[in-house]
Amino acid sequence: MNNQKKILITGGAGFIGSHVVRRFVKEYPQYSIFNLDKLTYAGNLENLTDIENAPNYTFVKGDITDEVFIAELFEKHKFDGVIHLAAESHVDRSILFPLEFLKTNILGTAILLEAFKKFGNISNGLFYHISTDEVYGELENEGKFVETTPYSPNSPYSASKASSDHFVRAYHRTFGIPVVVSNCSNNYGSHQFPEKLIPLFINNIQNNLPLPVYGKGVNVRDWLWVEDHARAIDVIFHKGKIGETYNIGGNNEWKNIDLVHLMCKLMDEKLARKPHSSEKLITYVKDRAGHDFRYAIDSTKLMTELGWKPSVNFEQGLSKTIDWYLNNLQWLNNVTSGAYKNYYKVQYSNR
């Protein structure tokens, strides 16, 4: 994309979004980066303190389901590109509050598409929609998801993301909107809200709290380091082919219980505890409703066509992740206590 482009990144104060915003602000000073975030429980501006005063960065507080607000924002700035990360993303929450996921993930995406259609640069721009591997359903012991795998979502979360994917492709086919879609595996890394497995267990081990493992812990997930995901988004945004889908995986399949044992081992080493100390915290709990058995992503298309590949294996990435949380206990304490919510008020009240 050419110089002086205006790029809107939605959900840019969240876990994955903050890594993407930080990368684009630092790597592309010629772009004007707008970060749109509602600042729900998972949106935290403390994730972006290192770039918040950058000359090419603007934070905008807002809700993607507010049709009037979004239309006015797009009409004012006429964005050249949208990187759409804003979403309700926790499966357990989707089981408790499915309509919230419908509203944000489906309606919010449609409102953004409509605004981009009316006011965005559809002749030389891009609407990039980030999705999940969960839209494909579940796998047995063999095989991996590819870009042509039929959709078969099994949770309210995955159903809402599958629907938003279809809306993106429909706007491309019906209205000629330039789009790309990517579907990624489970992300892990720094700045992740501690409802997710890895930061939750780091926090619980640190504080000698139970480690709740669903069922027998045999469900399998492919894990993608968030920094590698941000690099993939960068590559797809700049080199991806319009109308195409790209799967992004870490090639790191782990049974949940094996992952937990590895985390316990690493945490015991880093906290100078006796071997196997943290394993005593493992507690098996009733399995989640509709819990998919296995996910695995085939990233061959992304690697062969665009030249991306993961930079770390899971053991390396997990060690880096644990180090970050142990070295940033104040961030973790602010998140778990809710104190991070005061940051927006302090930082932006006089702007």
C-alpha cells in the first residue's frame, strides 16, 4: 500500500490487537494508524504505553456496533485499510452470553463492512478480517484444517465468527469490496487477559491456586505465538491476494494436560520451587459443553505463497511468555484487580 495511508485497526487494545497495532505503528511510520476499541474487560490501554504518543498513532474509543458512530468515523477519515480484530472471543463466555457474541461479532462486522463500502478506499484499499480455526469445527486424531475445509462451528463463539466470515466474503462477491480473511489457531504470549488458559495458569501457579483442567485434559490445540501471528497479519495485509483466505497455525499441537504439565515444570524452575510442586494444583473439572476434541491448522498456503513461517517452537514461546508475566506482575495485578480500567481515564481525560 502507498504512503500516507490511513489504517483502522479494530480491537487494537486487546491481546492480539495490541501486538498488531504496536507492529504497524513502529514498522510503518508512513501510515496513520487509528486504533478503535470499546475498552471492554479485555481491552487495556496499558498494553500500548510504548507507542501511545507516537506521531502516527491515534486512539479512538468506540463500539463497532454503533452504526451512526462508525459511519461518521469512516466518513471523516475515509480509511484505506481496515484490520478487523474486534471480537468477543472467549468460548466459555459465549456459552453464558451468546447474544453478546452475536451482536459484536456478526452485527459489528457487518456495520464495519457497510461503512467501508460507503466511505472507504474500495478501489485501492483492503478490508482484512481476522477469524479463528474454530469455525471449521473439530478434528479427530488425523488431518488438519485447510482453507477449503467446510465450516462446522460448534459453539456460539465459533458460530458468530463463521457468520462474520460469510458476511465478509458476501460483501466481496456482491459489492466488490476488497477483502482477505485469515483463520488462526490458539494464540499465546504477552498481554493476554487471564481468562485464557496460559495466563490464567501462570497466575494461579504463582499464587498457589487450583489449575482447572476440563474433562481428562485430552483435548488437542495448535498454539500460535502472538508475535508470529502479528507478523503473519503484516504479511497478509501487504502481500495477500484479494478475496483469498489464509490459515495461520503454529505447528504446535499439544494435549491440554501435556501443556499444563510443561507449564508446571517451567514455572517450578523459574520460581525455584521443588520439581512437581505445581502439579499438585491440577484439578479436573466437568468438561465444557460442546468442547471440540482437536484443532490443527495447515499453514502451507501462507508459507509457500507469502513466505511466512513460525519463528519459535512451543517450548521456546511458552518460556518467553512465562518470563514476560513474571517480569510484569504489576500489569497482571492491575488486570486481575480491575485497576487497569483507570488508565484510560487518567491518560485521555484531558485530550
